[in-house]
Amino acid sequence: MGRRDMMANPDPQSNTEKMSLRGGGGRGGVAARLVFILLMATFSVPAMAVSDPTETAALLAFKSAQIDPGGKLSAWNGNDPCGPPAWAGIYCEVDTTTKVSHVIEIRAMNYNLRGTLVPHLGNLTRLLRLNVINNGLTGQIPPALGKLGNLILFLVNNNELTGEIPPELGNLTSLIRFQIDVNRLSGSIPPQLGNLTRVNHLHMNNNSLSGAIPADLARLRNLNHLILDHNKVSGPLPEVLSTVPQLTIIQLDYNPINAGLPLSWTQIPSLIKLSLRNCSITGTAPELGAMSNLTFVDMSDNGLTGGLPSNISSKMITLAFSNNQLVGNVPPQYATLDAIQNLDLSNNKLNGSVPTFGTGASFNNDSQMVVIDLQNNLFTGWNVQTQEAVTRPNKKVWLTGNPSMCGSNGIIPAPTQLSVCQGSNSVLQQGVSYGSDAPKGTAVCPSSCEYPALLVEANNLTCWCATPITVQIRLKSPSFTYFDPGYLTYFQGLAARALSISTYQVRASNTTRTPGLFSQDITLLIFPPAKSASFNESAYDAVYLQFASWRVSAGEEWSFSIVGPYDFLDFFIATAGSSKKGLSTGAVVGIVVGAVALAAALAALFTFALLRRRSAYSRDPKQALPLLPPGVNIKGVKGFTFAELAKATDNFSSDHELGQGGYGKVYKGVLADGGLVAIKRAQEGSMQGATQFYTEIELLSRVHHRNLVQLLGFCNDRGEQMLVYEFMAGGTLRDHLTPTEIMDFGRRMHIALGTARGILYLHTEADPPIFHRDIKASNILLDERYNAKVADFGLSKLAPIPDLNGATPEHVSTIVKGTPGYLDPEYFLTQKLTDKTDVYSFGVVLLEIITGMFPIAYGKNIVREVNRAMEEGDIMSIADPQMGSNPSKQGLEPLLKLALACCQNESEARPSMVEIVRELEDIWRIIKPTLMSKVDSDTFSIDMEHLRGSHGQMQPSSSSFQDASYIMSDGKGDLRGSINPR
């Protein structure tokens, strides 16, 4: 549910708030306002203001340019957007001289709009904030938006905007925050952006911007954060940028800079973070000693030579120089850093003795995560003190790939080699996340409290039931690598100080860090003051406005801290059952002239409203309709009510939970007819939302194949969005690639072939064809006989269809989405989605099946690691030990070659899914005789000959695909298998 606040502050750094006009929200709000109006009936108030007609026309033009599946703009009708009641997401203020209401904010964040930004928006000359974050807006940014001279927030990130940045945006000289990141913008960065002299934040990452960074940006004397990673920006880097006095973050990772680092950049005293991973930076590694505030440096995956910087900031938290050509010793200072979390010097030519790690404060703090990655170097020395340090909690030193250190001839004692010579720890590969439980103490909270609030005073703990505000934010560029308990506590305190509340009122939970990315997602619970059950509306509005206007980061304490900038994702009241509930939006100024007759009329209206309310709440909930918005077409999929699915899951009991992901939780359900189902329930603040919900329903309702999970129904009732699937008893493929489960080569081949057939159907026989866009091990589900089915179509896209001339486009241009580690690098760089994008992801899945590894290890990539093993000629060494008796090289080698062919950087070099299925069947024929000696041939067969035509070419007909039915049988058809520790 969207929020509309009372306050609309034109300057996020001002303490003065101005009243805005907006409408009420909800039936309770209607009754409250009518009571208020009745009480005001005997008083005289000024005449009502009217909305500016030019601004009304601009908003209506924007509405007409949208596809609005969620109906967010349905109330945008008439000629009075400022109300009361105001249109959803529109905030106004009254010109006291002319009595005209002007629009000062558009807040359409997470509205799921599919349309364009229209030039008419340039007529909103009083506009202060434009917020259309996280929609599906396409087309170009209109140059007419350069007329918005009062604008302070320009927030169009997380859309699918294309074209170049209009130079006219350089006229927005009042801007404080400029966010165009995560779009498909191209072309050079206009030098006119150097006119934005008030701007603190330039966030332009994840686009296709090219050319050099203009030296004009050095005129931005208030700039704090320059974030340009994941573009096509080239060198040289402007030396003059070092003169910006308050610059704290430079983040340029994954750009083809192909130049040296300017010496002047190593002299920026205010800099906290310098991130230049994979930028083709040349020359020697820079000295960093002049930057005393530096906490984060990442210059991995470049062409740096020479030795490591000999002098670095004592505040360093993250320091990475991996995958360069560095030589020499590791400076002793590195081993004594007090705040270090992540020191990554892997894949260089460093030598000498490993420094004496263990004396710094980080190593002596049990809750502090510390990882020292020295793998694949030429170290020859080791000391007892470092050996003792790796035995402490949460401390890791990795030395694999140093011949003198590890192996049978290594100098490290054999017991210690088990911890330092085994490569990256799998937990760390997935990213470390810490939630925040309630404070511990002796007070007993009522069992009915879903959100117990706790206050510690003088060693006494007080507990009471409260309803907190839930805020979801994303730290876009933090300096820490691991959000361990120390940083969690630090962040909670920082948030409390920024909001001017007590630390016990802030609790962080559900913190997640995606490996390979810079962002940290955090859910904050903001509790009311001591002994209060909830926030009053003015307090709720005040907290909301601080986040929505980015005022929490305006203060020096946040902006210049190691947490970096944040994105505001969602905001709601957490209630029982975790359903969103916004508070009513406050009282609207009464505009009535005292008169008994009018008061009587209003009393009658009040009575009518209460009767309407009583009638609404007395409806039978079973009559609620599971509706979908106009334009969403489904066939053969049942619509369920909320009540039906609640009953099927025992009111979504934790005993029915099967798992949890970014979209929400999955429950096992038993329908009224006794059928078993899996119910995916969207959580509040889900990062996927309505678009993926509708996409998955539409696509799965019309695709039918034995290797695709079947959608049985949906629920779009009472504000809940749920999908009902067939129940898959085997869980996900990723669940079975664990160190505690034996899964032999034949079974893995069976899963690979079934998955490939499902994808082949999507690419060739679905009408129109479909690009899945999120093939990964956790989206491959297994039944009780290990038959594989591809699932989760929330990110899928329809393949191009022939135009009027019969020509079919080769790709779909779309914003990059998917899962790190599985992402096609060509799609990532070009944003051109093709069938070969799924091929790349499937190749990564094959490598997981073969090796048991995760797609992204700590600082490493599965594709690169397997390629290295292949080049060294020892392919059997990378086979997953949990494969039982290892497969023959005759079976493993062609499967590895196929997987690596799928993972070629250029899509043209990858095979098609038809070729992949054919090759997997050929491999199956090779290994089949060895498998037949172990099991009854009646229960272990794949009939494939009829799939080929007279010339041996595969005929991809889904109706002819036969299930492998690979099981380990005891003669009764029961599934058998041993589970032994690795």
C-alpha cells in the first residue's frame, strides 16, 4: 500500500516543514475526517485552493503514457490532483498569494508502471522531487525535464530507460541527488552535469555510458559520491577530480578504463572508498599513505605491476589487489590492521614469508569476520602466531595454490592445512549475513507478541508488545565486506542518531549481501518510544519523510561514514501475519462554513459512511474475488481465495514452510480435495513484486512440459499475491549438491538432461518462445524420482516474434536481471537478451553438477576455476567427491567440454539448446553400459532413438520426449541412497 505523508519539505536539509494537500487513505480515515469536519462546522475557514491546470494536464499526460497493471493511477481523474483528496503519490503546496495549489512531488516508487516519461512533466515548474524508482519505464529521458529548475531529487533509477543523458539536465542547478542508475542509458556523460553545483550524489552505475569522465565534474564542489560502476567508461581519468573537497566515494568498477591511476587521486584526504575492480588499470600499484581516511580499496582484476603499497590507512576494512601481476613481500603493516575484514591478495606473484597475522584488534574480536586470501602466490614462510590466529572464531587465512606451503611437501603442518589449504569456505562464498535478534535479558515477553519491544535500563529489561515501522533500504556502496555483529550494532546506532530516536528503538533484521555485488540490503524495524504500542500518525509521517526525502543521509554523520549511500525500497507498518498496513494519512483541513443545516447534512453523510463500512466488513470473505488486472490473460489456472490457501497451510504455519527466497516464503499445502501443492507467498517489500507475479502466471498458464513445473493456481485476494504449484518432493538441485549427500554421476546426468529438455521446450516449442533469464540450481526442482523441472518464471521474457516483413529480431533489449554467477557476460555488457543467455546459465549449472561448487566462490568464479583445471589437464581433480565412485574420464570430459562451451563469453560461440540436448544424449549412451551393471535395466532407461530423423538430426518435439526415470531400485520401486559425511 502506498503512503502519502502530510509533510512536503522543499529542502531535505531544512528543518522547516510545509503543509501539503492530499487525500485520505482507507475507511477509518474517512470516518475520522468526517468527525473532524463536524466539529469544525461552526467555524469559518478560508476558501479552498485550486490546482494549477497546466500541472494537471502534465500529470494526465503522464498517466496516459503508462500501462498501469496495479491500478496505482486509477484515481488520477478530474482536474484537481491536489485535492482533497489528492491523487495517489501527488503532493502539493498552496501559493498563499494566488491560492493556487502546485505539485511539488511525484512519488510513484514501486508502482509497477510500464510507460514513458513524457515531456509534459517539464511544465511542473514547482516540482521539488521526482521519484519513479523501480518501475518498468522505457524510452528516453525528455530534455524538457531540464526546465525543472527547483528540482532537488531526480530519482529515475531501476527502470529500462534508453538513449543518452540529455545535456539539458545540467540546468537542474538545485539538485542534491541525481540517480539514473540501473537503466539502459548510453552515450557519453554530458559535461553540462558540471553545472549541478549543489549535488551530493551522482549515481549512474549499471548503464552503458561510454567515453571519458568529463573534467567538468570537478566543479561539483559538494559532491560526496561518484558511482559509475558497470558501464563502458574509458580513460584517461581526469586528474582534476582530486580537487573536489568533500569527495568520499569513487566507484568505477567494471569499466574499460585502460589507463593509469592519476597520481593526484592518491592524494584525496577525504576519500573513504576507492573501487576500481576490473578496469584495465595499468602501471604500478599506487601508494595510498596520503589518504588517511581510506577504509576500502579494491583494485583487483587489473594489470598492476610492482609491489604492494607499503603504507596504507590504519582504518582499512577492505583491501583487495587480487588478480594482478604484483611481486615482492606483503608489508608487515598489513598484518596489524585493527579494522580489517577482507584482505584479498590472491592470484599474484607475491613471495617471502606470510606476515605475522593475529595481533590486530580484528583478530582478537570473536564476532569480527576476518578473511585473509593469499591463494595462488609464491609464499615460502609461515609462523606459529599466524597458525594460532586461524583457530580463532570467524578467522580465515587461505593459502591454496602456494606450492611451498600446502601439499605433501608443504611447510604448514598437516592439521593446519585442513583449514588453510582447502580453498574458500562455502558459507563465505554465499555472502555472510547476520540478523539482529531482540536483546537478551530476564524479562518475559507476552507469548502473543509478534514484535516484542525491549528496553534495557540500569541492567533491567522491560518488554512490551509494539507495532514497529518496517523500513527496507539498500546500502549501495558500503566499505565493509561482511555485515557482522559489530557493524550491525554500529549501523543500528547510526540510524537511531540520524532519526533522533533512542538506540533501543532500532533493530536490523534480514540483512543480505549478494556476493560479487556492492550492495547490502537491510530491513529496519523502528519501534515506538518506551511502553508505547504504536506510533501516532505525525511520528509515523516524520520517520517516513526522513527516509523518502533522503534526509537521514543529509547529515555529515551518515554521508561521511563507511555505510555509504542508500536506496529507499519500501516502508510500512508491520502487523500480525506480516501484512502491510499503512496508517491513515492524517486529517485534511476542514473547509466548511458553520451552519446547522450543513452540520446535519454532514451528520447524515457520516452515518451513511459508517453503514457502508459495516456492510463492507460483514461480507463473506469466501466471496472475495482473486482478480488480476486488465490485460493479464490466463488459461486453465484456478483462482484461489486467501481463505482457501490459509486453510490449506494451517494459516501459513511455520510447520508448513518449505523454504524462503527474495520473493517470499514457500509453504506445503493440502487443498480441500487432498492434493499436495507448493504455495509461494509474496512477502511484504518483496524485491520482485507484481510484475514478476503477473509474468509468471501468464507464462506458466500456457506452457506444458514434463520438465517444467506446473502452475495450478494463484491468489490475488486481500492484498496478497500467491502462486500455487505442483508439489516437488525432492526440493531444489542446489539442496542436493551438499557435502553430506551422495549423488552419483548417472543421477546427475539425468537431472542435467531433464533440465535441458525443459529449456529446449521454452526456446523452440512454446508459442511464442520464452527466454527464462534466471536458470540456476535453486530454480531446478526435483520430484521423488529425481526428475528435474525448471521453475520460477518471474524474470522471463517472450522471445522476439517476426515483424510484418517476416524478419525476426535477434534479441530482446532489456534491463539486466538475473543472479550473479549465472549471468551471461555478453548480456550483462550489451543488455541484449537472447536464447544464448539461458545457455550460459545452464552451462554454469552443469559445472555445479560436475564439481559441487557454488557459481561464485570467494573472489573466484566457477567458470574460470574449471577452465584452469582443464588447462592443467587434471579434470578428475575437480569432480565432486560426493559423486560416489567417480565417473570415467570418458563420461566426465565431454560433459565438462559441453559445459565450458555453454559458458563462452561470446554468445555465437555457444551451442544451441537443440545441440546441447543432442550432446547430453550422446554422453548418456557412453555411460549407460557402466550404469546398467549397477541397476535393473527396466528401471533405468532413456528412449531417444525415435527423437532423430532419417539423417540423425534431432526433432525437438516435446510430445516425444521420454522421461529418464532414473532411480536406484530395490525391486519394489523404492528410492534408495546412502547419506554419508564427506
